Amino acid sequence: MPRPRKCRRITGIAPHQAFWPDWPTDVALTLSREEIEVLRRVDADGEDQQSAAEAMGVSRGTVQRILAKAHRKVATALAYGVGLQFIGGDYEVMMGERDAVTFATNYIALQRQGGMKMSKIWAVMADGDHVSGHFGRSEGFYRVVMEEGKVKERQYIDARANQHEGMVSLMVQQGVQAVLAG
């Protein structure tokens, strides 16, 4: 029986979901979110592979394999003029206060592109420094006030005393209109 895959930690989700050549094509390769994270860390930001591996919670060999796979996909897209779509993967989003706000802003921008009406006050559920996967058991949330697509105010609210049913009451008190959770 193979060992279960480790969930890779990434620091955010880009506001764009694809790149396309300037001529019409419906052919696209898929880059996973962790492949984008490794490309950003190693190639764009110049981080060494060992540091990237530690930040992502995986081995250096895993980073090397992800990077090689991502390089092949990007090279193929450039050489043959096909699109790149950024979807899927086995990851968890890690964030501090600044990253939570970036996450909320990027998510809102993506929803606006889809024609959804956006709320002004968001709660981004958090467990420590990453997006919480469970609403009722979150340690807290980042309260993000958006106005005209820009962050006007942000604040971390500790909610450990208000988990489950009490979480909703706390959010109502804080004026939250929409919630983001993993």
C-alpha cells in the first residue's frame, strides 16, 4: 500500500486562473496550485529548493519533482501555443493576516468576474496561520471590510470561546455578510 500524499502548503491563490496565447485555441494544460507555488518560489522569487520545501512542508526531492513537471508543462505551452489553466492540486492555504486579506481580495475579484454581487464585510476562517477547513471549529477569523474592490479595514477576531453555534452570533455582532473557509 503506498504512503498517503502529504498536503502541500501554499501561501495564496493567484487572482487569475489561466493564461492563453493571443490566438484562438481551446487546448490547455493544467498546472496545479502547488506547481504554481514552486514556480513562484524557486523561479520568480529566487528561493532555493530546500527553503521552498521547508515552507511547503515537503521534502526537497518533492519540490524538485513538482518543479520539473511544471517546467515541462510551461515549456510545452510556450513551444506549441496552448493555454495554461491553474486548477486542482493537493494543498492547503497558509496565511498570516496580510495573506488572509490577499486571499479574500483575490477570491472577491474572481467572483466579480463571474458576475456575482459582492458583500462588503467578509470573514476568512482561520486556524493559526492558514485558512480553516471547518467553519465551526475555527480558532478565529479575519474580518475584512471591502469597499470598491479594496481593503478598507482588517482585524483578527479570536473565536475559540464561540465555536460551533456561537460562531454565527459572533459574526453577526461583527457585521459579517459573507464567509470564506477551506
